[in-house]
Amino acid sequence: MCYKVSKYNYIVKLNNEWFLLFNSLKGRKSLYKVRRTDTSVLKYITQKDSITEENQITQKLLQAGFLIPRDYDEDQEIQEIFNQKVNDRTLNLIVAPTGSCNLRCKYCCEDLNTGKMSKEVQESIIQYIDKNISKYSSVNIDWFGGEPLLAMDVIENISKKVIEICKREKKQYSSFITTNGTLLTLGVFKKLYQFHVVRYQITIDGTRDIHDQQRVTSSMQPTFERIINNLKQIKNSNVGKHAVIMILTNYSDVMKDSIKEYKEFFSENFGDDKRFKYSCNIIMNLGGTRIEEYKQYLVGSQQMNYLYEQIIACEDTKLDYIYEEFLEPGSQLCYAAKKNSYLIGEDGCVYKCEHQYQILKDKPIGRLKNDGEMVLESDSRLWDGKFNYCKSETCKLKPLCLGEDCIKKRVETGNTIQYGEKCQYRECHFYKPTLEAVLKLIAHERNIVKEF
């Protein structure tokens, strides 16, 4: 049989002894370490000519996706993944029960308001789900804001009724929440878990001193101790055994010298509880009226690479990072590209993107009527994902985003990406220049990397 090298092989030098192999079309299962002295493996996956040899190495490379049959069309596989993701029959609603927030984070791009979702808008969401549930295989609600826990009564009312609808129609229901954690007491956590909220994202921006510089209350009071105490109460309880509590750290320039201390704190206090997962983001320019106020916190791609290297340089800890999720095909396709994904603001306006909601609240794509009908603007379908939007023929990361860029930007400008232009991997949280650092971090922290 005749083989060729996959277009999506990625080789990273881990150290003087090992290389890391990764294929972005096969995801985390393709992560392998190979010794730098094992030139036979490297010879095959860097070869430009067809490969006809049949041996143990070529068969293993074939199984891992580094080699493929000569007539195999990888782009066709990408298109199939794209179609599956964009046409996913899960109804995904991001619901903002309030636009209010009890914090005033220094880098926040949101133009906050004090609105809270009315009973009428709550009922319209329930009616929409009830009338349309036959179209969907499952329902997911992601509570967003503002700070959603300021409107716990809204979450409770909608959750109870949607759970009843899904139970009646034999549809799976799940729920996530993005919260700053200050109001996430053990009692609130118990109640949310009863409402099928299984995934929690909570932001902690470094050690106490740094966090309390960046994330303060509306009265400029610190928040670190309050959040940590809430999390310790949850950790010390037996509630929510199947919950995932993701600690997101927004890295700013001021944090670069305290990463070791920060990791050690979380390893000591939460490292033995596998409900807690860890991820990091960078503070970047997302626009909004307050951009001038937080310019000092912005981090460039090269600085982010340095931050990852600092994380890797720390001694082994018990922290459970989730970066391998980002390596799966389609993992970086924005939810706004999915036909059945909508964001509903506290006033009933419908959006496709959280940044559209946060920054461009005067530009919704539609509105929910009181009877549950979703009335969309004629151009709302412009937000649907477009396959082959990216024209690059050489990008090794295309399977991750499936060739789709920031849809908000595309809708606003009408532009398409040409070879050599910037794509979302240079402008979003998952920078192209940091992929090698992320892969190194996975190899350092996790046991999912196999030896070839």
C-alpha cells in the first residue's frame, strides 16, 4: 500500500532528549513522545515523497494519523466534522438573567447595566423551549452575565420548568454557569447542582495580592478570601460529585513573577479534589468603552508564551489542567457558528456571541416574543458557520478551528481570510505562537502522552 504524510502533523522539541508529535486532525489521542535519536520515526513523518514501506513503524504512524493512505482526503474529513458541529441538534442557550455585576474588575470589557430578567422574558424562554423541543436532541443552558448569581431566582424559575419539559419529552438537559464565585456559597452550589448545573467557571487571577488588585467589588473591596472560602466549603462537602469546577486565571503582565506561588497554593488546597480543573487565559483587547483603563494589563502573544514556560518550569503539582480539550478537532470552532446556539439577554434580545452582547448591545439579531416565538432579523443567518472560510492550504491547525474565524468580525467586515493573513489563533485566547508551550505543558503535567 502507498502512504503519504498528513498535512496536520506538528513536531515540538520538548528537551534535548525528546520530541512531541501531535496531529491536529486526530487530537489528543495522537500525542506521542519520540526520542530525538529515533531518526526512523522522524524520517517517515517529514518525508515529502510517497511511502510504500510496510513495517511496524509505518503501521503505528498510520494508526495514529501521522501517515494516511495516499488517496485519502483529509479536507473532506474536516468538512464532515464541520457539518456535524455546525448542525449539532443540541439547543444551546446562553442566558444572561441580569446585566448587573457585583464586581468592578479592572480589565472588564463589559458595559454593565442594572437590568434583571422580567417574569415575561423568563416565560418566553420557557415557551420557546417547550414549543421547539421536538427539533432538538438535548438542551443546554449556560448561565452568563453580568453576575448570574445576582438573579438566582431567575435561574431557579427557568431551570425547574425546563427540567420538567425535558423530562416529559425524554430529552437530556445540562447546564453550565460562569460566575465570579463571590456568591457561590455551599448552599447556592447545592441548589445549582439540583438544577443540573454540572460545570462551573470561576475566575481567580493569581495570588491574593494580584487578584485583589484586579477583581474588586463595586465598593472596591477585595474578593480573594471570600471566593476561596466558598470553594473550600464546596471541596470539604460531598455535594456535586460529578461537577466540574474550572478555575480560570486571566494572566496579566503583573502575574508573571508569582506563577510558582500561585500553583503551589492551589495544589496544596485543591489538588486532591478532581472536581477542580485549571485553565488560563490572557487579558486582551476585546474593545468596549473601558479599554484605556486596562491597557497596562494586556498581554501579547510572546508574553503568553513566557507565562506558559513559567508554568512548565514549576515543580510537578497535583493540578488537573484541561488543555487537552483544546486539542480536539473542532474544539476552537466558536459556538456562534452553530445554528442552534443563541444568547438571550436579560431584556429578551437575542444575540449569537457573548462579545456582541457585552459590547454591541444595540445590535441584536432578534428578539423573543412573549409567546415564545423567536423573531430573527433577515441577516441573522450570516452568523452561521461557513466551511472553507479560511483559504490557507498550509495551516497545520485548521482542524482545530475547522477553518472558521471570529464570526462577529466576519459579519461586521464581510472579509474572508486569505493565506498569510491573521486568523483567530493569532487574535484569540489560543494563540498560534503558544501552541508549542501548551503541548509542552500537557506533556509535563499529564500522563496522556504515550512513548512511541
